Amino acid sequence: MEKTSFKKALIFLLPFLFFGLLTAVLFKPFILKHWLPIPGDILIGHYYPWKDQIWGGRIAGYPIKNFQIFDGILQTLPWRLLAIDQMKTGSLPFWNPYIMMGMPLLANLQAAVFYPFNILFFVLPHLDAWSLYIFCQPLLAGLFAYALGRSLQRSRLASLFLGTLYGFSLVMMNHLELGIDGHTALWLPLSLALINKIDETGKGRWAVCLAFSVLMTLLAGYPPPAIYSLIVITFYSIFKIRPLFGNKSLLIIFSLLIAFFLSAPQSLPFAELSRKVVRDENQFGVSSSEAFFIPWENLTMMLAPDFFGHAATNNFHSNFYFSDTPAIGIIGLLFVFYSLFFLLKKKEVTFWWLFSFFLFLLMLDTPFNRFLRMINLPFISSVSPIKMTWVTVLALAVLASFGFDYFISLLKEKNVNNFSKIVGPIFILYEFLLLLFSFAFLTLEGERLSVTSRNLFFPCLFIFVSSIVLLLINLFSKIKTIGLVFILLLSSLELLREGIKYNGFVEADLVYPQVEILNKNKDNYRFLTLDREMLPVNANIPYGLKTINGYASIYDQRSGQLVALANKTSPLTNLQGFPRTIFQTEFNSPMIDLLGVRYIYSLTEITSSKLQLLYNSGKTKIYENTNVFPRAFLTGKYFVAKNDLEIANRMLGIDLHKEVVLAEIPEGLVNNDNFIFSGEVKFLKEDDNHLEIKTISEDPALLLLTDTYDPGWLATIDGQKTKVLRADFNLRAVIVPKGEHLVNFVYFPNSYRMGLMLLALGLLLAVMVLPLMVKKRIF
């Protein structure tokens, strides 16, 4: 009895031990040396003022392993740390005041404010919590994919194979240190496994689990895999559930509704912000020059991921961003071909083959896809097909698990004709590799050909060793188990090699390290950088510094258009912003003075009557803008414009200190052309979501606050509500009476309030339905 219990426990723990071991190998520097899976080397090795310093004793400069993963240090980590810090002070993380004169933080889905894994930050130091959060991605993705395999009646070895191919796939490894990408995608195989459980048992407990899994997908922070996961869940439910209109379908609908309702406080603010985004390259409304489709030539990377070189060795020579490739390794691809023999025997395999075919059809750069994009269909034009990589990889991994079991079945049959079935897929892959060599020698030359030739060695080695082992297994049945385990480990090694090669680790004290020069402008004014190699946007957040520039996937288009006015002259015929990243270098414009830019960072000397050298260290110089406007000031003169274009043209022709251009008529305020500034504005309290300002004025006036306007900002004067006006294109203003008053600005968006109502509705629905399930004995 004890042996049986021990065996059951060991079998249960096997996937945890296996995927835990693979993850430990991947995170060896973190486990043994406490080096963190954060691309901090990019910041200190490439950007000033850190580049002026010596880090880790490296006098020649700190080496950068892989610049492609800069979003990990310049987006996802600083946003998450900001959100956590705000929550630790007892406030909800609604607003980010540090970029673009301020922008929503909660509505920025990539901050993943309500993702439950954030609990790690409340029990561990911030950087350790983030590292553990990164660590969980391949581990959980492998476990959940294993669960999917078992729900499909795959063998344990085949399920481990499935978990390995998905959890350690190229796209998972290449997005690992970005955090949100993998955490969003890892829940999909669990959701599909739970759909199989609902189909098998019809029990409500699995519907509750499905609701949780979908909720995690929605909260994890990365829209593309979240959207595609929901599409897969929908189609897979239609494929699996029978009868289609019955209790099982109701359970799945119940799960999705609960997930949507509970995620509403996060998803509704995101939807509100998304509507304000200017569309150019149409990738979630983000103006972007990134590739929209996968070039055909990049399919070679499914066989040899390093065919075009590698980002970490700085010799990548393809036109397509390296990270988004649906590759599961050449060994995994071999077993995908084995699943072809299952095609006519199992509907499940047919589904995944057809699904994979459809995905590749949409991802590839074809005239049909370009036509779909050109006609601007609502969904096709707003979501990049490249991001289908995540669901494509899962589809291929599922097919490989079926192929793995099919190979095992061939060994059991002892049929002479089976030899051709075993050799067939191997032969196909060898032919593909031969084509790759031919393609390389016909299209590449010089250093590119040399790089490609070297990088074809390992795919050839892996498929050669695998084919030998598979043939030996066929000849000697006694080594079947050992051989199959070896294939599993060899596939793991192939994928881990890419993960280790792509991702870097850095000493904990080198993540956002302190430098003296960054303490020279810690006030409520903003800074501007004149060089792209200096203090990149979002890296300023951990230092408490504010800027008018910005780098975010979604942001209010008016923020970029307002900053861009510094480069314009009147008359304007149209409004233009910035593609994806707001990066302004024109410091002489009065528009820059208006926006509170007091500090100018530069790598070169500047001669300007308005700038005074404040501090310099190494190549980094900080100048003070002596013409900067107060952060908030009073004026009595205003002009009401009909539209944004008129606002912009008016602002380019007036004294911005004396006149405010409004988008609507201010009720109860007489336009005072002869207003003589004799008032006082004093900041009494300021935090990320709240401002308290004292004003003293001899006449009624407009208080202009040079922070971003957003409908979520509410204002009171002496405790009484007052309207917040959109002023000077996209700034905030309120009407203050004469005399002394206290003005409070608090950010509390209506979309969040509506989200709370939907959350309450979801909880009410759950409270009503769950007892009914128990009563009907379907829970």
C-alpha cells in the first residue's frame, strides 16, 4: 500500500519536478548568484548618465547581451513598480504623472495593476518579486500545457513533451523578461483543458476554474495574446461541446461572463484609453513601424531559429523582429509531421491542423492579407497577425504530442510497414534542411552566409541524433522508454539553449542604480533629453523624474499632438503627433516653456539665451530653462476655439502666459483682456493621483495646471465640485473665484466606476448561480 501511494505521489509530482528542473536550468544565474532576469545591462551599458559611470569594474563599459528586450527595463518593470508603490501607500494606481505630462496608469493594461501575482511584491523585495514572477512563466506554461495533454488523453510522456514545447518555445523564451507577454499566454492551455473537463463531466466546478483562468488572461497585461486566446477558447468550445446548445455550453458562457465582469475595473479603463489612440500602423491603435505580417523567408526559423543570426550576438540580419517566430524546435516539428498520420483517425488532430493552417494563412505576408488590412476591417486592422504566434505555437505543440503518441503506437504494433512511417517524417525534415542550405548559398554571401552556415549546425545535430535514437528504439524495444525520455530531454535542451542564449541576467544592485546627477532636478518640473542615448522614457519613473516625452503602446493622441506643436508654425492645416514614442528635442519653443520643462539633458554643449548650465558629469550636461512657466498659474484672458486645429493655430500665435485657449465656454467667467497677474499659486500637496493647490487672486481667474487633461480628473474648490476644463489643447484648467481658495484635483475615472458596477454584477451572478449548481448536483 505504501509503495502504491508513493508511486502515485511520484507520478503526480513528476510534471512539477520536470518543469521545475528545466526552469531552474534556465534561471541558473538567479538561483546560484542572485543575478536577476532583468535587462538592466541595457540601461547602464547604453544610456547616459549611467554610461558615464563604471559598473561592475568594467572600465570599457558594461556589455549588453541583448538589446531587443529593452521593453523589460523601459516599460513593463517601471510601470509595475510604480503601480505597486502607489498601492503600498493605500491608493489605487490610477495615474502616471512621470511621462507625457501625465497619463493613465490603471488604463494602461500593460501595468497589470490587478493581476493576482502582484501579491509577490507585498511579501518580497520588489526586484526579487519581479524575478520570481518571471520565473513562473515557463514553469506554469509547461504545467498547464501538460494538463491540456492529459485532458486530451495523451500519455504522460507526450504531455510532458507538449508542456516543454509550449512552456519553453521560442516565443516564450524571447518574451520571457518582458513579463506580461508570457503571463498572458500561459493561461490558454489551462483554459482549453478546463473546457475538456466541462465536456467530459458537465460539472460546474470546472466552469468556476475556467472563469478564473480567463480572468487571469484578461488581467495579465498583454492585449494581443489575450484577444487571440479568447478567440481560440470560443472556437474550441464550439468544436468540443456537444450538444452545442445545452447545459455544458451554458457553463462556458457563465465562465466567460463572470471573467469579463470581474475584469471590468481593469478592462473598461483600458477600452476608454484605447479610443483616444491615433491609428497609423494599426497595431492596437499604436503608430508603429513594426512588421505586420511574417515574411515568408522567416519560416526558415522554425527549423533553424538562428538562421538569420541572433539578437544576442548582434548579427541578426532579417527584416523581421526576431522574437515573434512560431518555432517549437526541430525535434518538436518532427513529431508534428508524425501527427499527420493521425489526421483521418482523430477529429482533435484534424481541428488543430486546420486551425494551424488558418493561423499561418493569416500571419503570412500575402496579397489577400494586405487586402484585408487595406479595407480597414475593425478587427483585422487593429490587431497584428504576428501576435498569433502564441496560439500557433500551442497548436503545433498539441499536434506534436499526438505525433509523439502515434510514434509510441507504431512501436507497439510491430508491423513491418511501420518502418516507412517512422522514416517518412525524418526524411521530410532532412529535405527541408537541404533546402535551407541551398537557400543560404543562393541568397546570402559574405559574413551573412558565414553566420547562417554556423547556425545550421545545431539543428542538423539535433535532428541527426533524434533520428538515430528513434531508429534504435524501433529496432530494440527494450530501450523504448529510455529512448523516448532521451528525446524529451534532447528537445528540452534544444529549446533551453535558445532561452539561455537570448536572455540576460544582471547583478541586483545594477538595476536602476543611483547616480548623483539624477538627484539634481527632483521638483515638480519636467525635463527633456536631446539625445536618444540619454535617460530613456520610463527609466525616469523609478527616480521620480517627470518628462513631457513618452513611450507607451497606447496613449492619448492629444498628448503627442500637443508636444509636437513645439515643432510647428502657424497656420497649420492638420495635426500630427508622434509614432509610438513621443521624443521632442526642440527646446526653444514657448510651447516647451508652457509644459513645465525646466531641465534640458544633453550630451553636447548648448548655446541659448534661455538656458544656463546647471550641472555636468562626464558627457552628461543638465541645463536650466530660465523661461519655464510655473507649473500652475492664473490668467483672466481666454479664447474659445471650435476644434483642436483652431486651438493649435491660436496657441502658436499668442502669449501663452497671458491667454488660455479653451475647448468650451467657461460658465460664469468674464473674459478679462486687461487681466494683470497679481495672484499667488502654491502647491500644498502633491502625489500621483491627487493635487492640492492654494490660490489667491484679486479677480476671478482661470487656474491653468500644465498637466494632461483627462475626463477622470475631478476638481473641488473649498470642498465644492467644479468643472475641469480642457485648456491649451490638452491641459487642465478650473475657474477660481477671487480671494483665497483651496483647489483639489483627484483622479477617479468614470470607466473604473462603471467597472466596479460590473464587478458587483458578476459577483451577484456568481452568488445566484453557484447555489443553483449545488442544488442541481452539477457542481
